Amino acid sequence: MTLNEVYVTKMSHDLAGIIGTLRNTAELAEMDADFMTEGLALLKNSAGVLAARLKFFRALLGLDTKIETPIATAYLETITATFHMNGSVENRISLAFVLLATECLLRGGTITLLPETVTFSGESIVLDSIRENILLGHEQVLNPQYMAALWISEWMKENNKSLHIDKTATQITFSFSAKE
């Protein structure tokens, strides 16, 4: 498996569920006209989720596009847990950390984005050893569940950056700087 295959698989997984919801809702509406009242709200919501996720992945993985905070906040609103964001999203590395936050903050929390530092805060926070080793460049596990860590690790290599991670029970801080 290559990095591109990992990225496409992760993106497809994030989109597949909502596409299935759209299809199932349309099928129910065909079978039962009375369902249309409820179904329209579900279709509208599902289409909004799909659009937000597509915009997010296009900004992260596609050709250069203007990246702004609303792309990240709209994506976070599609996740079941509640997230708060401090700082602004202006580049792909910020989007990658937003994606990583959805994997590490299991019940939601706060993402603070500063130019050289990103902090995740929350009650149920996990950074497993595989993700941490990928982020630090110690290993590369080509699995879609590690897509955000892999993307950040590749960005670090391409931009000659090093990463330092500080962890407590309720907070993880990522600091990156130029390699010496």
C-alpha cells in the first residue's frame, strides 16, 4: 500500500457512510411517500455533511485551494463529538492537525492552532504509540487509520521540520521547528 492509497482509502471511508445514508433515504422515500417529510430533512443534512467532508479532503489532499477556518469548522461539525477551535486554519498542516484531533480527542475537546504549536485538550484524549512513532518519524505504518499522522510526518520531512510532543492526561501539545 502507498501513501496515496492510504489517503484515498481514508477519504473514501469518511464519505461512504454518508453516501449510504443518502441512498437509503432516497430508497425509503420511493417506497413510502409519507416518509418524504422526514426524509427531506435527512437528505438535506446528509448532503451538507457530504459537502463539508468533500471540501475538507479536497483542501487537504487536492490541488492548491484557498484554505480557511470555515472548511475545518464545517468538517468538525460532521463529527459526532463536539469540538472547539482556537486560532485560524490557513494551511494544509492545520487541516491535518484538525483531522488528527478527531482521532485523538475521543469525546471531543478543544483544538488550539498557533503558527508553530498545536494543542489538543479534552477529557478523553489518546495518542497511541503507533501514531506517536509515525509523527516523530520513527516508523511508517501504511494503514488508513493513521492517515493524519502519516500526512503530518510527510509534511515534516518535506519542510525539514522536527516535532516535539508533550502529553498529559488531558492535553497533547505538538511543537514543530526547523531541523538543525
